[in-house]
Amino acid sequence: MNASNSQDSNAAIGDSCASLNNASAPVVFVQSLQHQVNEHDINAIIQSQKHMLARFEKTNEMLANCNSLLATRYVTASKELKKHISFLVELKKDLETIFRRIRFLKMKLSQQYSEAFSASSSVFNVLDEEEEQDEKEKLPSKPANEVNVTSTANASSSGSRESSPCSFTSPSTSDTG
């Protein structure tokens, strides 16, 4: 009997070896790993991965919504910024025109009332020279006609802006009446 049992076990081993020889190496490796890993643990890992996938999808959706919202706000903010920039450019042009007119008026008044300007030049000339130097530093190149107006106004100054408080109104409010 022992001989028949040993022959049966040898035959079973031979059959399993024959079946292993017929199967490819990766398949045999995977089959051997399947018997060593607990299926409950594998299911728990799969469930946690599905949960994390759902959370990542929600996060991705929220980020996409945030990006679209920021894109629309960026467009409106850039339009407003362009409006403000153009408004500031217009204000700068207006101020340059106003200061040019003031310099011209100073020059004209200094020519008409030279005695009054010479009397007040010792007080206000220092302030005007400092302001002119600041303007020259900010504007490196001036047209030739503006330099002549500045030099003439500098020679006989009418006073600083602080000497007489005056308020400028916008052209839209002064044109009404």
C-alpha cells in the first residue's frame, strides 16, 4: 500500500509540475501570490482607493470652478484697470496743460508787473527752482518751446502754489453754468 500511495503522490506532483511547465512564469507567480494575500485586506485597500478617488474628483471639480470664477473676475478687473489707467493718463495730460498755462501766465505777469515780481522773488524763487528741478528730473527731455517758457518763468517767478490757495474744479462741473 505504501507503494501505491507514494506512486499517487508522485503522480500528483508530476501532474502539478507538468501543469506548471505548461503555464507561463508570470501566471505561476501571480497564482502563487494570490494564495498568500488576504482578500479582505485587498478589498479594504480598494475601498480606500475608491474613497480617495472620489475626494480627488471633488477637489478637482472645486478647483476647476475656482479657476473659471477667477478667469471671469480677471477679465472684469483688467477692464476696470484699463479704464483707470486711461483716466490717469488723461488726468496727467490735463495737469501738464494746467501747469503749462500757469507757467505762461507767470511769464506774462512777470513781464507786465516786473516790479512786484522782483520784490517777491527773494521769498518765492527758491521754492519755484526746487519744483522746476523736480519736474526736470521726472521729465528727462522737454520740447524746445517749453524749455524757453520754463527758463523765462524761472527768471522772474510769481510765487509758489502755497502762497494763494486756489481750488481747481473739473471741466465737467465748470461747464454747467
